[in-house]
Amino acid sequence: MKKFSVFMLVVFAVSLQAVTITQLFDAIKKQPTTKIDEISSKMAQIAQKRVNAGYYPKLDLFANYTHYNSPTNLRPLSPTTRFNPGEPLPFSNSIEKIGISASMPIFVKELGDLSQKAKYLAKSARLKKELNFYQNEALILGSNASLGYLDNLLVSLNATKSSLKKTRKDIEISVNSGRMPGIAIDKIDEKLNQLDIVINNIEIQKANLVANIENLTGIEIKKPAKLRLVREITKGDFFALKPLQEVIKAAQSDFRASKAKRYYPKVALNVMWSENYAQNDVKYGKSVHDGYGFYQLGFSMPLYNRGEDIDMQLKKVEIMKNKMKLKKSEQELKAQVNALQKELKLLERSRKLKSEDIKRSENLLKYAKVSFDEGRMTEEDYLVYEDKVLSAKSSYFETTSKRWQDIAKLAVIYGNDLKGVVE
């Protein structure tokens, strides 16, 4: 019984431990959204193998039994075919065949281009899977930072609420003694009610953020994970553009494949061998067996196809359109990165300034309480100082949250795994 109690205490203690941001990042990999991306990437790789399968020969085994309403030749006969007297002619009402056929491309230019297209699409799918993972990490970091902001704001709101309740008791004593009018209590109660409304709204926002994190990780957190910056974002090429770059390469390969199909010849080898059996030959009533086969080297050359010419024009225009989209996205990301980098520097400076502002506001509030208690300050002026402290803290926490969100955005743009950036 004692061991069981100790075990339950350990389990309870573990359950109270806050979830780390690393655990949240790791949990993404086990979620259906990530699994779907992995399957999509695998499907793209299989599609590449499917295209490459066009280089391999095709083999078919066939067998059939056919009954005709009149005698039919066992196999095609040339006009010069001769048979010796007593040798049965291969004609019968019932014919059985068993054999094998094979075909193999010798030269098909479009296959190489289609293989390249599938290769680029497979790479795009893999990069898209990585990008989606980084985006989900960024969403978790942003949601956790916002949750931390709201949590700290609630602490400040409750501290202000406690301060106002204490002031209300002092005012109530003054009202009961006739030194202050009764409306003074009403003013404090109104302020307390406003605080309760704000607190309730924040609790709603917190519930939504917790639901967002649970949706991405499958974990319902009680408290926001603590955050610490391990290293700066590694900069380089815009990773966010790489999936689209591979799609454009795939489209270019597809255009080349269409061009090859339209203008290049195709050479293929076809082989067939068949063992034919005629039951009850019509002349001698015997069963006849005869083998028959061929090999064929085929050549075909497209001459004119207006529809394919138009399809090529459409594909060319689509490539131009995607290139313009890529250029536009690159321009937008450059502007966004410049703005984020400048903002991060300003946010760091703002945090220091706002931290000082909190200290000054708290000191001024102390003096304001003394002045209010001594009757040298009106209630309205005193409440302004309470608001200033709350506003200063709220602004500081919001700046901290904004900083983490900017870091998350940069991580997605440059393709950084946040697990190595934040802990």
C-alpha cells in the first residue's frame, strides 16, 4: 500500500510538470497532418518510379481456346505455303493457342523528360513536407508565445484587482465614517467589473490558443512552455520558395516532353511467339500443332497535330506565369525579411525601455496610493496610475510575444528547424 501511494505521488508530480517547447515540436511528427505529408511525398517518389518503368520491357503470357462455326486456319498462311500429300492442313473448328509477347521501347525521347518531371515533383513534395513541418512549428511557437503573453497579463490583471480590492476596503471605511461619498465605492466596483470582463475575455482567448496547440500536437497544455533562444536564425536562400522552384522545373520538363512527343520519332521492338493447336483437323481428323511467331522493329514519326501544338503553347504560358509568381514571392519575402530584422532590433530595444517603464509606473503607483490615502489625490487620478502599471506590463508582455512570433516567421522563410533555435 505504501509503494502504491509513493507511485501515485510520482505520477501526480510528473503530471504537474510543464510541457517543454521541444516536446511540443517532437509531437508534431506523430500527428495525422505530418503523416499525410509523408504519404504525399512517398506517393510522388512512387510516381517517379512509375515513369521510369516505361524503359522496361513488357511481357505478357496468353492462352485462349476459340471455337468457330466453320473451319479456320491454325495460323496465317502465305500464298506460297505448300503441304505434302498426307500432311494435314492446319484448319479446324476449334483452335487453342498459348504463347508469350513482349514489347520494349528502343528510343522514346519524351520518357527522359517525363522522368525528370517526376523527379522534380518528388523533390517538391519532399520540400513541401519540410516546409509544412516548419510552419507548424512556427504556429506552435507563436501560439505558445501568445499564451505566455495572456498568462502574464492575467497575473498583472489579478494583481491590479487585488490592489483595487484593498483600496475598496479602505474607501469603505472612509465612506462608513462619512469622510467620503458613497459613489467612491461605486467607482471602484465599476473598475473591478471592467477587470473581470477583461479577465474573462482573456480566458476565452487562452482556451482557443490551447485548442490550436492541441490540434497541432495532440497535447493539451495547462501552462505555456518556457522559451529560451539557443541560437540566431541561420540565413541563406529562401527555403519557402524551393517547392515552387521545383514545380517550375517540373513544368519545364513536361513542356520538353510534349515537344519530344510532337517532333521526335519513336522506335520500339515487339516480339511474339505462339504455340497453336488445332483439334480434329477437317481433312484427316487429327490434332495439329504448329508454332508461329515474329519480331518487329517499329518506327513512328508524328507529322501534324494541331491540338498538341496548342497544348504546348498553354504549357509555355503556364511556365511564364509561375516564374512571375516566383519573382513576386521572392520580392515579397525580401521585403518581409528586411521588415522583420528591423523590427526584431526595435523590439529588443522596446523591451528594455518598457521594462524601465514598468518600474517607474510601479513607483509612481506607490506614491499615488499614499497621496490618495492622505486625501491629496482624487480617486480618478489614483485609478489612472493603476491603469498605467497595467498598461506598461501589458505592453511589455506583448512585445516579448511579438519577438517570438517574428523569430518563428524568419525560421519558416529560411527553413530553420525551431527545435535547434528555441528550447
